[in-house]
Amino acid sequence: MRLKSILLAFAFVAVMLVPVTAPAQQVTLMTGPQGGVWVPLGGALKGMWEKAIPGLQVQMQPGAGIANIRGVDEGKAHIGFGNTITTVDGLAGRPPFPKKVTKVCQVANLYPQYFQVVVPVDVNINSINDM
């Protein structure tokens, strides 16, 4: 009987020492269209996050600025890339958004975006002031 109690106690301690693993968690990340810079950027973040957080699985989905903001707002994705002005338009409910988005926030600026204006060479516009 004593041996049985000792074995039972040993089994209990052994079970308590086994590390408990957290259940896997899946996060959906909306990036951009194929060929754009958001796809490799999303792939790099996916790799870093999955390496840093055991059990995390990041599912990447193609998207674009407006679609990503709507996707997060509608619960289709957890994270999405967006442009600052597009996010602001969504929060204000300005076109092309049919209504205000309420479940999004700007979290990080990953890189600066530059805006370019192009005009035909023969219209004699050489600066913004000429427009």
C-alpha cells in the first residue's frame, strides 16, 4: 500500500512538472497586392512574430489600403497595413468608405511614404505652385 502511495505521489509530481504549452493562436494579417512592398514586409513581420511567440501562426491575406482598414473594422483580419490618410478618411467616414470605421487604430509607422505628382512634360508645370 505504501509503495502504491509513493508511486501515486511520484506520478502526481511528474505530471505537475510537465510544461503546459499555450494553445496555438492564429492572427490574420492583411498586406497588399502581389508585387507590392506590403507583401514582403508582411512576410518579414510574420517570420519575426512567429519566431518570437511560440504557437503563433500568422495567416497573410492580400489586400490594399482601403480593403485592409475595412477588413480590420469588419473583423475579417486582426492586423492590416494602411496609409495614414486612408485610415483618417475611414475614421471620418469620408469616401470611399460608406460609413465611419470604429474598430481600427493606427499602431505604427513602418516606413515613410512619399507622394509624387506627375504631369505631361508639355503643360509647363514645373512646381506645385504652377498648378
